[in-house]
Amino acid sequence: MRVTEVEAYAGERDPASHAFRGRTPRNAVMFGPPGHLYVYFTYGMHHCGNVVCGPEGMASGALLRSGEVVDGLEVARRRRGERVRDRDLARGPGRLGQALGLTLADSGADLLGAGPARLVLGAYPVGAVATGPRVGVSRAADVPWRFWIRDDQYVSSYQRSPRAERRSAEK
């Protein structure tokens, strides 16, 4: 998987973060060492993954929002559906989690080690990376912590949360 889009969360300092109210059994991985995978289940149907990226003890993470399947295309297609276009196999955090086959059992996996899932950092010219508001959160939605590869077809479409719209209108 080539990650094309991420979204940052600053733990207990960020009202949109799962760690905002402190450590729980569900989010404990976010407080652990960087480079580990935090998986959560949402909407009763999607497993989504975050890479823990702060120092141990201080929760923070980067949600894996979108990607391009570059290896294991047949496996991803079986998981997502035979008719799904390549572009849409991992375009969005739930789709990405499904394409990768993420489950709660994967939470805590070391992405920097020699395990089956590994994070390999690539380099992009600064101008190739765009930033903007986060997607699908109602609190701190306008924080420009969504990062994506500009003009990449595998980036998800931006959709502001309806609850964020209402909060903004109430101000």
C-alpha cells in the first residue's frame, strides 16, 4: 500500500482525537511507542488504522486516510469486491482498512519491525504535499492537519462533517 493521504490527531490536546479524554483500554496503543498501529472499529462496520507518531506516554497519531494498492491487488479486490475500481480499493480510511484486512487484533503491531506490516517512509517534494481541514470530525474540524499528495487520484474526496457545519453556524 502506498499511502496517499493522512490526518493528524494530537491526543489529549485535540478534541477530535480518541485520546482526548485520556487513556482507555480502547486507545492505549496511542499512548505507546511511535511506529505502532492503532486500529479502531467505527460505524459498526469499518476498521481504521492510525500510526502512533508521538513520544511514548503522549498520545498522537496519523490516521491512514487513503492509499494505492501496489502489491496484493487480487487480495484487496477479494476483500473489497470484484467490481470496485482500482482507484477506489483503498480510497478512504474504512476502505483502506478493509483492503488491508485490518482487524482489532492488528492494533499494537510494530510497523517499524520485521512483521508482516511495515511502514516504509518515502520522500515527496514539499510542493507535492497539500494540507487542509480534517474530514468527518465535528470538533476541531478546521484544523489543517489533513495531508495528501496533490493531484493524486487515490486521495479521498473532501467532505466536511454535517455536525462541524452546524457547530460553525452556531458560532
